[in-house]
Amino acid sequence: MLHSSSRWRPVRVAISIGLVALLAACQTATQKPGSRQIAAQASLSTPVQSAPLVADVQPAPVEPVAYAPPAVQVRGHSEFVMDMASGAELSSENADQPRYPASLTKMMTLYLLFEELEAGRMNLSSPLKVSAHAASKPPARLGLKAGSTITVDDAVHALAVKSANDVAVTIAENISGTETAFARKMTAKARALGLTRTHYVNASGLYDPGQVTTARDMAKLGRALKLRFPQYARFFKLQSFTYNGRTYPSTNNLLGKVAGVDGLKTGYISQSGYNLVATANRGGRQRLVVVMGGKTEGARDKEVTQLLESSF
């Protein structure tokens, strides 16, 4: 029969061993920063020696954030009136609400084309090759054939007067290779010009849920287009142009009808309603008016006219 002290000896030995192990573990934790991460991984059956130190862990690559277009009110109404000389806002309504630009988009397409002319990479006689993709665009268009060419001069006329979708895509592809690449360039230029709520997906303005803007941004773009490239302002004053024996009237109905109006660009798709950026000069004072979401072409034109009259 064992003595009581002999009976507890194995227990004391076990406790002593446990205390030694505990002290060793504490010393290890004190000596090795990052031991919490190692212990946590060891608990998942990962050998301690194979667990990487925190300093060695490489961060996962950051994926680019996909553009999430805002909710756009179909045919939502907006207006903006600007003094062209100063850029000051004279009046506005829903000027920062997201809208579909429709063919107001072509102001940016022309802006980038004018930059190519300014840089000497193209001139007004340069031929632009037409792709099957460009030729397939729906009206409004000139009906260009795949494999044909159109001069830069005719292309500018076609956008400023006719608002031709096939020509807009032709310009985009000849500058950037693809329309998608050109749209990225358009968005980058929008940011450079202070258009903070504008995003482009195509060069024509045909409907895409990701192609959005605001009346304020379109006013900024219209002003930049006229002031940066005054040598091309004549294109926006034309009431018609002729191509391949056919004459096309301007989509801007105010030219020649409302005093002082000298441009700029119309736009329409079913989701946007009737849009117009109009510029006018009276007695040395210059105004720019944007109306988006007009219910009809006539209603839009009447509203723009009224805003112009009240702004002078």
C-alpha cells in the first residue's frame, strides 16, 4: 500500500512539467512578435515553421472598381443657364441630377477630334476609314459603307449638323483604335475638364445605362468646346450641309430663328427625351442654355428660347 505522499508524487511531477512548458511558451511569445498569428495558424493544423511572418505576407492585388452608374430618371427634366464669358451660373433646375446625354455626347467626340487637329496628327483633309462596326450604327447616320473613307472635314460637318452616329464611331475608331478605348479617353477628358458626374461608354450617345451626365456638366463641356476651339465654331452655325449630293438640315431648329443663336448641339433618345445645348451672342453678351428631358422637340425649343430671352 502506497503512502499518501507517494500517491500524489506523479501529480506533482505533471504539474511541474506543465509549469515549465507554460513558462517556455510565455518566453517564446515575448521573444517573437507575431506569435499570435503563428498560434492561430497552428490551431488549424499548419506547422509552425511553415507559417509566414506578418512582414512576409504580400497584400492581395487591388482590383479596379467597376463603374456603377447612378439611377437615372427616364426623360428627367433639367436646365442650366450660364454666362459664357465668366462661366457663372445664372439659373438652374435639377442641374446635378443624372441624365442620359444622347447626342450631346458628340460634343466630347468633337472635342477630342479637334485636339487631334490641334496637335497636327490629323488635318481636315485626312481620310477616316469606316469599319463594319461603325457602318452598322442606326440612324441618325449618313449611311457610310464599311471599307469606305470620309474626310475629317465632312465628319465634323456630319456631327455638328446631322449628328450622324456612324460618323461618330468612325472618328472614335480612327483616333483610338476601338470605340471602347475612345470612350475611356472621353471619360478621362471629362474629368480633366471638371465634368465630375459624366461617364462615357460610346462616342455617339446611343443608349447605354452607363452613359450618364448632368446639365451642369454639359454646360461646362459646351463652354470648353467653344472657347478652346473658336476656329471651329463655324461648323455649329451651319443650318445645313451637303454630302454625296444630299443636303441635310441642322438638327438645331433655333439657328436663323432666334436672335443671336450660333450653336451648339441637340440630342435625343427615348430614355433621355429632347436635349439641347444652345449658345447665343447679343450685343457682346454670350449665353449658354442647357435643357434636358424635353417632352417634345417643340417644347424643348420653346423652353430654351424663353431661358435665353430672360437671361439677356
